[in-house]
Amino acid sequence: MQIYNTLTRRKEAFTPIEPGRVRMYVCGMTVYDYCHLGHARVMVAFDVITRYLRHRGYDVTYVRNITDIDDKILRRAEENGESIGALTERMIAAMHEDEARLFVLRPDAEPRATGHVGEILAMIETLIDKGYAYAANNGDVYYRVRQFAGYGKLNNRDLDEMRSGARIEVDEHKEDPLDFVLWKAAKPGEASWPSPWGEGRPGWHIECSAMSTCCLGETFDIHGGGPDLTFPHHENEIAQSEAATGKPYVNTWMHAGAVRVNQEKMSKSLGNFFTIREVLAHHDPEVVRYLLVASHYRSPINYAPESLSEARKSLERFYNALDGVEAREGEVDGRFRARFTAAMDDDFNSPEAVSVLFELARELNRAKKEAPAEAPALAFELKRLGGVLGLLSQAPAAFLKGGAGALPLPEAEIEARITERAEAKKAREFARADAIRDELAALGIVLKDSREGTSWVLDKGAENADG
């Protein structure tokens, strides 16, 4: 298995520290607001990675943290007139709802910053004792960036370049403008914890260093996150952790690609910023997941009406192939599984893996017509491999009908109209039967007649014609 390592900027053979076991940490959400599409990208990307590693037989410990104390959280709680705890609990519950709808499995552990203040304080004291950090006279504690010889290695930047190119806030309490905060002195009325340097709270970067090493050890296999975290967050994590422990922090660094909206960067100022729940109010969750999975995890994704429409059509091809077949395990050409594995072993190449699913769907459609006895095993293999990507877990009829919440008529009324049409045909009242069919078609409900009777699907293209 080859994985692209952001630290070395190349694909490398993946060898876990402990044979058969993978320890992975991913930077999670700061829970002051609902999760957006960029969060969905990271959620789904590392969900696929976790699913595949387990599919390959690894015992995976997947940790994704929650930042539940932060300047943004303090401001939002004050704006809302609610406690910090009430805000963060509400947003954590919403995050879990969003990821469940996107078929994202929960991590094995979700450590919260507020639950690890003791470990954070211990790491800061170690850094001070080793000369990598210092307490300022305002109650803050800072990290001495120039003291750590490897600073900049993740982003391949030197300190002078960072100093000249960065917008660095002037702070008279710092020894060097590049130094960053480990502990922030509390302002009056703010949430705080006691420390040797006075009441305060952790800086953002030190939270992840403490939580990851607490959960996974001083050196672990994979650290992941969004594309905007390489600098300064992950660079600072390396500096803190390796200075504190004297050991390599992470063997493989992985970063998901960005989400763009109609080819533009997603931004509140541009008015193209969407939360996950806003998107799922109008689109089937599996369609959104497919859009995220069908691109390589490191590639940028363009979110647009036409891309969602194409994602819907792709899933319909799979579910139409599965429709009417009872999936059962059996003998299937091993080349499908071999090619799927080869694709995913190559830095989790999900687009290539999806192309194998399309070949399986074509073979299933052929078998349904020419060799029905082969169809159940092919359907099982399609669902099994699709499941590795978190796809194709719905009943085909349920997906093709679009979900009850998306129907223009109650399902019972649709079935009643189909029965009425069948009675009209039986009475040779073909004009009335055709009128019923046309009325349903105008609502996006397409009837399919067969020897077994009449079924229906929801034409999502017609329903979402306005984008």
C-alpha cells in the first residue's frame, strides 16, 4: 500500500509501527457553528480511509478531536446569550446528525479539549523546562519557534521566509514575532482553568498535540486534516510534540483537498458558503457522499448543481443494476476485487475504485438478461465493494424513489394512482390510464411496467430542474 505523505511530498510504502495495527488522528471541528461542506470533505475522506484500512485487515484506532474551547466559541456563546457548554453540546449533537446522514462512521474516540487540560498543562511545563517555551509577564505562555531546529519541515519553508511573508500580529510580550501561544491568560468573565501562570485556557495548537499523544502515543502512524491546516496548525503540532517528547511525532501526514463552489473558493463573503444540513435539505445524502468519494481525497472538489446531477445519475446506474436482484455471496471473477484493491492501495484512489464498480454494474446488468443465476453473486460483490466506500447500503427501490421526504405525493397516494391506472387498463379505458401516467410523470414520478406489475421511480432531474 502506497500513501502520499505531505511531509516528504511523495508516495511511500505504508508500514505501520505495530504490524496489523494503525493509529490515526484527524483534526476535527471547532464546535461553534454547524458543519459546512469543507468539514464534510474531511469527514468522508477519512471515513473512506478508515473503512478501507479495516477492509484490508488492519486494526484501526481512529481518533478525531473536538475543539470545545476557543475564541470563536466564546464570542458565539456571548452573541447567543447561552453558556459555552450549551452551545458546544448543541453543535456536537448536530455534527453527529450530519455525519450519520452522510453514512460516516463515528471515530473510535472523540477527545474534547476541555477534557484534557491536565495533559495540556503537563506538556507546556515540559516545554518550558526544556527551554522551548516561556511564560510572559501578561500570563500567556509562548513557544520559541526558533528553538526548534525542524520548524517548517512540513511546509518546506524556512523561518526567514515565514517572517517576511506572514501577517504577524505585533505583540510586545513575545520574544520573537513568530512565537505562538500555548496558554492564554483569561480575560475577566471568560471560561478559564487554574495554571502555574494564572487563570487561562489552552491555545489551539497545543490541544491537538496533547490529545493525540494521550490517545495514540508519542509516535503514531497517520495524522490527517483539511487542506488549510498544514500551516500553521500542523507545523506547530510537530514543533510542540517533538520538542516535548524528543521523538518523531507522526510517520505519515495526509491532507484532504478543498471544496470549491462553482469553481470559486467557498466563503461566507462570496455568499457561496453551505452547511451540510442546508445541502442535505435539497439532495439525497448518498448523492452528496458520492460526489465527495468520486474524486481523489487530495483533489479539490467542485460543488455545483450539475456535479450533483451527475452524481445522482451515477448512483442510479448502480441501484438500477441492483434493483430486483437478491444479493447473495457466491463465485465472482476475482479480477474485480483485485483491481479495486490495487486502486485503493495506490493512495486510496477512489475514482479508479469507482470505475471498477461501474464495470461490475455492467456485468450485473448483462447477467440479469443472459445468465440470471450469476446475478445474485455479482450484486453481492457490487454492494460489498461499494460498502468499502460507504456507498450502496440503501434498498434500491428506496433510493430510486428518492426517499419519502422528497416525494411530490404521499407514497400511498402514488400506489393508489397506479392501482387506478391498472383498473383503467383492465377496463380498456386506455385514455384514462395514459392520463394517470402523464399526471404522475409531470410530478417527476416515472412508471415502469413489467410482467411482475408496475413500479415507479422519482425522476430527480425533473424534481431539481431549478438547481
